[in-house]
Amino acid sequence: MAASARRGLNPRSPCPDHAPARRSRRCTRGSLPPALVALLDDAPAGLAGGLPGTANGVRELRSLWVAPWARGRGVADRLIEEVERWARADGGSTLRLAVLPGNEAALARYRRHGFVPLAEPGDLLADGTTRELLLAKPLD
């Protein structure tokens, strides 16, 4: 298990309750980015992370995943909101992410959260021809 995952699962991390069945655990130490684990009915239902970007207030949303049994229950939305909250608190002005081409459900969700496609190409995928799609959102 990676260190960031251990931090995210740390039972001593703050756990804000916004609804009895939903809460997220997060761990931020100083300016370290969060490793988030979403709990639904006290079971791990999803995860996401935030990373400092490379320049000028850019922060990144990374590795958003929701368990199949928890999809459609607001888990992804909550994780995105928590990473956005961290990015703003960390002084970020833009939140970026990469998504695989063809992942229409993820693209639709990110667009609903205000992300727009960037013109620059993403990283090259293993097939040697396809690239990730990059999206960004200003953090007002």
C-alpha cells in the first residue's frame, strides 16, 4: 500500500460528516496534497488525490475512482469537491486533470463540474498513438 493511501485511510484524519451515510477522510499535513478515501455506509467507496502542479497556481486532480457498487450515489462528486477545496486552500488558481479518451461518463461528470478541454496534448498512452485528454477548471 502506498504511503498516500495509508495517510488517506488514517482513522485519525478529520472526517467531516455532511450526511449520515456519506463522509470523506482526508489527510493534509501542511501543504501536502490530500489522499482522499470516500466512505459510504462505513465502507470504502472511492478515492482521489490532489497534486501540486508544475507552475503558476496549477493543482491536479489525480486517480479518481469509485467502486462499482457505489456509483450513482454522489461519491465522485464529493471527491471532486474535496480536491477542489484543497486546491483553493493551497493557493491554486487552476485545477487540471487527465482522462482517457472514450471515457464519456468521466468527461460528462468533469464538464458538469466546470472543467473544459485544453488544446495541449496529454501524455502518450501505452499504444504509442493515443493521448490522454487534458481538462482544466479555474478556481475562482
